[in-house]
Amino acid sequence: MTDPLLEERAAPAAEAPRRRFELDDTGFDEVPKKYRRFYRKWRGAGDVLAPNEVVCPVCKVVIRSVRELRPGYRVYCMPCMSRLVVVRTEVGTLEARVAY
């Protein structure tokens, strides 16, 4: 008898491994110092987001991750205390939708 929980689960062949990013402190002072590297201010319509960033639709703060974000991932916006779900738009960019 084989235990499915003990088997190593292989990632789908079409899905590449998640990239890692080095985060620096952006001086975002609306959260405790320990978490400042995970947030930055939104710079407007000309601001280009990296694959590890998504904009909070509630407070317009950019949430950053050490790893690449993908659709279905959940993120937390500490400044407005919202839980968000990452989705892919028709254009192909990542967007956050409020879960609660």
C-alpha cells in the first residue's frame, strides 16, 4: 500500500519554478520596520510592476513578495488589513482582488 502523502509531488512540466527576488527597504513607513521591504508606494499609471508585485485595490499600495506571484496566490495588505487573491487579467497582468 502506498501512502499518497509520502510521495513526492512533481510540479507540472509546463510550469517553471518560481523565481526569487531580493527585496530592499523602500522606506515605506506605514507598517512596522520589520515588514517595510514587502511594501512600497504606488507611483501612478506609469509605474511598472515586477512579477513579484501586485497593487492593493483598496489603498493603492504595492505588495511585494520574495517569490514570483501567480494566479490563485493569497496576499495580505498590512496598511489596510485586507486579504487579497492574485488573478490574471485579460491583458495578462497580475491583479489583486479583495477576498475579505
